[in-house]
Amino acid sequence: MAAFLPPEQLLDCVHCGLCHSACPTYVELGTEADSPRGRIHLMAALQDDTCTLDDTIVGHLDLCLGCRGCETACPSGVRYGALIEAVRPWIETRYRRPATVRIRRWATLAVLPYRGRLAALLAPLRLLERLGLLAGLRDAVRRLFPSYRYVLGLLPSSLARAVVPERVPAYGTSRQTARLLVGCVMPELFGTTVENTVEVLRKIGVTVLVPRRQGCCGALSLHAGDRETARRLARANIEAFETSDPLAPIVVNAAGCGACLREYGELLADDPRYAARARRLAARVRDVTEIVDAGPLPPFPPASGSCRVAYHDPCHLAHAQGIRDAPRNLVAAIPGYTLVPMEDEDLCCGSAGHYNVMQPAMARRLVARKVAAIRASGADVVATANAGCALQLEAGLRAEGLEIPVRHVVDLLADAYRR
Ligand code: SF4
Ligand code: SF4
């Protein structure tokens, strides 16, 4: 069989097992084949042609969230994310999944990365929302089908689209110009967070440009093993974001998109026309929390009360980009807000791109673990820095009958400035 990886990359793993406690699927199941070390063994066996690509092997590899918690924990510097991203396209060309799984994957990947298609799909729901019927319909379905409470919770409570002009000037003197990646899902399902991102950037003196020809970063396709589509989307974004200023930042408010953009150099390393341009774009990527934390933040209006906030680390921010302090600093800077510790703050919530659609059973188990940790923390509000995590956590909390709000850090900041 053809190799999908240079063998030395698989040999980096010394099988110490120190990554096990950082792996959500191992923590849940306790099985070696669902641990990072076990999966690396499986990949090596596939590459050496000493095991057969069957339902069981694919099941263990599919159950991996790609959260990269194992990378943070690994003392040997194993780049697990690159391993799993290499094996997935290889599997897709050799293994035929059951028809129901193929249909679900096709539907997800044919819609989510394309903003226009997603908007068309959401149009009837938006009409119901405008007529004031959506919330009632949602409640009725919840009552009639209690087992769908969690799945229904994965649809945001508001379907407001982001309306952002191509250029939005900073308030007062502009000290920096940044280009904003809005991508595909964010402006359609998390419009308020996109608008709050722009608002907070303007507050700290940033003029925001929103290139019109941009699109999906490619992360959804990449994680599903469709590397060619991810490369096509990456090339389109390079064209959209290229500028003569090599330092002009590209701001991202979705952790998975930021991590993907930062890896464009590797994704297009063998493309003579785009490789260098991809590396230049990757070097300009900043998470919104990094830019805002570098501030300076203008003063907030005084607090009207106090609030305990637990912070959940999005995997692709903490593990893939190493950003943990900036979002916590911002929450702590809001008057009246106190950060409280939460168990397993950086263990995946089960959102992981479209994982909660493709692997709903494990996604539910992981979010139930998070809900227990949130409950034990005594938090009044949960903060995170990725809208997909916020939605997953909120769906988990609602399914347990808890009304604790979950907010993106930029939403908390924008609300604090408005009060
Ligand atoms: S990426 Fe996440 S789920 Fe996959 S092996 Fe690593 S820690 Fe486990
Ligand atoms: S991935 Fe790293 S931490 Fe995990 S078993 Fe291999 S060497 Fe040890």
C-alpha cells in the first residue's frame, strides 16, 4: 500500500502514554485504541500494511476529535494533528462508509462551507423567526421529542445574520488596520458575534476591512479528509486577503479557522504558485482575543453587579494555537466579572467542527462531562472564544435544564461596553 506519511513522523511517538489523560475519547472510554498512542499504532499498522482497513479501525480513527489535546501533553513533540490529517484523506480513497454516513457527510460538506447555500437552507427558519413562530415551534418539538433536546439546542437561539460593510472605521484615531475573516458559518449562524467582534476592534482603535471574495477557511473539509477542497478554499482566501503590507493582520474569531489559516503554508507546501504566499498569509493570522488583549482597552462603564465566570478553552485556540491567557485576561478585565476555576477547562466539549453532527453519541458524552464541571464551578456565566463551543455547551446545558448562558469573549466585552 502507498505510504501516507514519512515513516519518521510516526516514529516520533515513544509510546509513553503521557498524552492519555489529555485525550477526551480515552478519558471517556478507557480503551487503548481510542487513545493517541493507540491511534498512532493503528496508523503505523495501516502504513506498514500489517492491518486491514475495516470498520473497527476506521471507527477508532473517526472517533478522534482532532482536538490536539495530545499534542499539548506530549513531551516528545509528536505532531498528532498532522498525522490524523494525513490519514483521513488516505482512508477516504480506500474505504466505503455505510450509505447513511456518506449522505450525512455529503450533506454537511456540501452546505456548511458555502455561505450562500447555508443562507438558502436557513431562509425558511428565518421567516418563521420573523413571524415570531420559531421559538414556539422549537419548544413544541422539544416537548414532543425530549430525546431531541440536545440536537435542537445545536441551532442558535437567534438566527440574525451579520451585516458588516466592507470597511468599518475605528472609533476615534485609527492606530491599525486589520482584515477580518468572517468565513462561512460564522456570519450566518453567529451574526451577533461577528458584529460584536467588529465593534470591539473599533473600540480599541482598529479599522476593520472585510474582504468580499473570502470564504470558508477549509477546516471543515480538511478534518473530513477532503484535502483537495481545503486546498482550493485556501487558494481563494490567499487571493482575497493578499496585500502589499506583509504585516497587515488577519483577525479571526473562530478558533478552528484561525488554526487552519496558520497552517496554510503546510497545506499548500507543494504548490509552486501558492506555497510562499500561503506562508506569508499564515504569519499574519491573529485571534481576536490576542489583538484586543494587546489593547489598550478603553475604560468600561461601572459594573451593576458581580458575576462568576468559568472559561472553557477551545481546543483549536489552546492546543493548536497556544492561546490561553488572552481570553482569560479580557474576561478578568470586565468590571464585576470574576473568573472561577473549572475542572478540565481545556478538555474538548465535543463540538470539534462538525463532530457533533457526525459522532453525536460521543459528543453528548463529552458535553455532559463539561456540564457537570460547569455546575461544580458555581459559575453564573460560561465564557469561551469559539462560537461552535458556545453552541455545544449551551445545547448540553439546556438538555440538562440549566439556563447558564455561554458567551464568546467578544460578546461579553461588547455587552460590557454597552451597559
Ligand atoms: S486529537 Fe484529541 S481525540 Fe484525537 S487522539 Fe488527540 S487528544 Fe485524543
Ligand atoms: S504521542 Fe507523545 S505522549 Fe503520547 S504516547 Fe506518543 S510520545 Fe507519549
